Amino acid sequence: MTDHKIKRFSTYRIAEHWVHMAIFIVLVVTGLSQKFHSLDVSMWLIFHLGGIDYVRLIHRYAGMVFLVITALHIIAGIVCVAAKKWPPSMVINKKDFSDAIHNIRYYLGVETQPAACDRYSYKQKFEYWGVLIGSVIMIFSGLILWFPVFVTRLLPGEIIPASKVLHTNQGFLMFLIIALWHIYNSIFSPEIFPIDKSIFTGSISRDRMLREHPVELARMEGRPIAMIDAMHDK
């Protein structure tokens, strides 16, 4: 049987993802409407949200929620790896770069099959760290803009305009990463269209595990990776 479901994400991770998604949407709507305030759609949003002061207030408090859930995510990851001895499966290693090169060769027709990935592929890792580092940058630059008087007592005043440029441009970059990369991979990619249901269930099919995470599947089933590769070829 190859169509049964394999659990990959806990209920906590599913809930965490939904909370992040909801807060991200609020931050994008309230943040980009300020950045592109001269656009008609921005003016419409600002008006219907109660004016610019309310938009800024919503953005700041949503940012505080974002800070808390991001901090909890980082702390949980550190605790699980350090205390519970979970494998650091999201850490980028040499194999990820080898897999990336292997897949370029595969797309060019040089290799006969794609790279055999473990729990997370190199694409997932690169996206994850890009978003996580971007989130930390957004949090610190946002706090600087929220409390400029306090910050300038400790640091040079030039950090305020620098933080404004960094915050707005990094926010727009994260929006593009999520909109063009993550949403495509989660909804429009031919392999999972019309949607990746793991966001709801936390599980994926064994067939998908065989295609996307054969190394992890081999470890779970106690089989040599060569046997898994042979099944993939069929």
C-alpha cells in the first residue's frame, strides 16, 4: 500500500502556521498600505480601517503578536534540539548545496532522477531561513521605529531612517517571497494542486513522501535508501 497518510506535523505546528499566516496578512495589509499610501487601494483600506492612526496602531500591535510567536518558535526549536535531542533537520548543510546542484543537472537532463531529500528539502530550508531572518530584521527595525526617542538615547540618530528603509523594503521582500515562492509551492505547484492539504491535516501521502522525502521515508521504514530509490523509479 502506497496511499496511506504519514504524519509530519503536530497540532501545535498546524496552529502555529495558521496564526503566523493570519498575523502576516494583517501586517502586509496595514504595512504596505502605508508604504504605498498614494495608491487608490491603499487610501481605500486606510479609510475603511478608521484612518492612518488606527492603521498604525493595528500594525504595531500585530507586530507585537508577531514578535511573541516568532520568539516562541525560536525558543521551541532550541529547546527541542538541545534538551529533547531532536535532530536539527532545518539546519542547512553541505548536502543541501549538493542537492541543489544535482537538481539543476536533473532539470537540464543530465541526471536521471531528482535529488533524494531528507525531512526538508534544500528549497524548504532556504525559504525557511530567508523568512526567519527576515522576520527578525522586521521585528528589530519595527521596534526601533516604534520607540525612536528611547533608541536614540543609546544609538546614533541615523539608525532611525536606516531602520525605516530596512523595515519597509524587507517587508515588501518578504511579501514577494511568500506570494511568489511559498504560495506557489503550497497551492499552484502541479504536484500538489489545488492545495497542499498538510496545512489542515499535518499529514501527506506515502507517495508524496516517496517523491519528496525518500531519505526520511527510508529511515522511518527501516529500509536502505537504495530500496526506496528503486520504488521511486517504478
